[in-house]
Amino acid sequence: MIDLEHRQMYRSNGLIDDFVLHGRSADYRSFALQVQAAVRSGKPEQVFTSSPIGIEIACDPSQAELFTSLQNQDGLYPDMKEWAQRSILKLRGSAEVLEALCAFLIDLSGRGQGYSYISEYSEHLGYAEDSPEWRLHVRVP
């Protein structure tokens, strides 16, 4: 199971979300299979992590770049308490984008110990500027 670490970092443009995922090669292969399932089924797929934050993957034909955001179920934040309790890391992209992410995750799982960033998933497809950065760490047991 992937360990997901959520960090909030202060930047010149305000408070931003930042994530570090830690997992074994098999965890990243499993993640890739769930990305692939979301593309095939057209329905959102859930990735459970060891943290209270889960990952929701959805294929969205209108999303030409990979887009991620930390949200709650309703996407509404009437107060700071609701904002602080966001627990769904949503991942969106077209079929082409998600297929490229799937290939990246499979490749990542075969590299051995080390890390990469989700924004490196493709040389020709983009990662939305307003998405938080994810550091993907592969650990060897």
C-alpha cells in the first residue's frame, strides 16, 4: 500500500499542497493498473493509501493535461474546518493523459530505489500549473 504524506508549504503565492508518495515497486504497478481501469471503465477508481487521504482517478475527455487537486467529496468549503479536512486527492486527465501516466508508473516501478515527480509523466503532455506537486518515491524492501 502506498504511504501518502501531505505537506502544506508556504510560497510567495500562498499556502500550497505538496505530496510525497512512498511505495514499493508493486505498489506503483498496482496504482498503474487502477489508472488503466479508470480509462477502460470510464468510471472513477479509488486508490487507498495508508493515510486518511485517498486518491480518486477519473478519465475526463476534456482534460488535455494531467490535473490533480486535494478536495472533499462535495468540493465545497464553507469554512476553514472543511478545508482542513480535505481527504480526496483527485487525479483527472483524458484517456491519452492517463495512459501516459500509466506507462510512467510502470516504468517508475522498474527503476529501483529513487524518486521522480508526477509532472515528469510525459515529455509531450502537460501537467496543469495549478496542480500540487507529487514526489513519487520507490523504496526497496
